[in-house]
Amino acid sequence: MPASDNLPTALEHEACDAAASGNQRLDINGDGKPDIVGVMSGGREVCRVVDLNHDDKPDSYIYLDGSGHIRRRESDFDRDGRIDEIAYYTGGIIARKDRETNLDGKLDTWDFYEAGKIHHRMRDSDGDGRVDQWWTWPNPDRIECAVIAADHNRDGRPDPNNVIDACSLNGPATAGATGPADGGSPALAASAPSSPGSAATADAGASAAASGDGGATPKAASATSAVPTASAVPTAAKAAASPAPPSAVKGATTEPKKETK
């Protein structure tokens, strides 16, 4: 787990020139304006600009590696024209996701993945520039069972007496906890303080939205497939370019990231 002071806080957009000549443009809804623009360089698509809600502002930027696999995705979930999330991929598989969740223009939530599955999260829940929450998933196949540690005394470390196991109603969380067989009760996590200024905010719905890319359950096999070019048929292009269905709204107490379109 990286040190808190090594986590990026700036939302830095990587250039993707939709206006360049030679780009491939696809108009899905027939309004005469491109909804997907494939930016070409050296005879291959290097990035893609996507606007599938037709508001003339990019919903996402998708960047491809030399093999045609996604390596980076920038997403704007609140339609304000500024990116809210940057996801990084290795070999087409999600590896990390950095989010801005409190409308201050700085990253405050960092998700880390292993083999395409959520592994742990670090979060600055009150926007003071210090990590005050540490989320882990003892069983990555049970994304509803996050174990959340918080720092109340502001010493920069998890407080032993401030740990919530979203799938345990009896006693403290343990490293092997997987929760009850029925999937666990989210009520325990939801009962934590939910105000933006509380370091103990336990976003019960966030664990479900945290898995995979954009909230969908991660599947390494599908992530490794090459991203189709913008010249593909509209149905395939739309499916490839559209972020996975959102699971929460920005600013909600149950999820650190709004992901609605």
C-alpha cells in the first residue's frame, strides 16, 4: 500500500485532440455531430473522445496502448465538462482508479486492483489532504463485504477501535472475515457518520461500485480484449465506448463517487 504522501491529488487531463485531421468520427444518433472520435497517429487509434449523452461535452476519454488495449480512461460523471475520475490499466485490465468525490477539484479516493478485482482503497473523506480511511476486501469476490478503518485522532494511522466490517454484525473485523452467507447486511456500514467532515464515513454502497471499471463486476477476460476502432458499427462502438452503468451519485453519503450519466 503506497504512502499517503505519494498519492496524486491533481486531476491531470492527458491530451487527446478530437479536432485533428485524419481522425475517425462516428455519429450514432444522426444529428450531424460526432459522438465518438477516434484520434489517429501513425496509422492507429491512440485515444478516443466519447460523448454519448449528446451534450457536446466529452463523457470520457479512452487511451489505447500499442496493442489496442485500453491503458487509461478519464471520465466526467456529473456533466460539468471536467473529469472526475482517472482509471489506469495494465494489459487492458484495471489496476487503479483515482477519484474526485467532494467537488473541490482534487483527487481524494484511490482504489487499487489486483487481477482486475478491487483490493484496497485509500480515502481522504474530509478533504483536508490527509488519508483518513482505509478500505480492504478480505474476499474480493464479495465486494459488499468491505472492512473500513478510520483515523479519528488524526495521527495518520487507522484507529484500532474505528473499524467497520460491512458483513459482520458480531464483534470486530478479522482478516479472514467474509460475512454471513446471505451476503451480509449493509446496515452496519451505513450506520457510520456520513457527513463530509467525518473521517469515519462508511459509504455502504461504495464497495459494490468499487469493483471493476465504473462499478461493474470486473472480468479480466473481457478487459483484455482490444477496444474497437471508432469506425466500427455504431452498436459495437457505443458498447465499447460507454462507461459501465453508474451505481451512485456524486456527493451521496453511500458512495465516494458519482457515476451517473
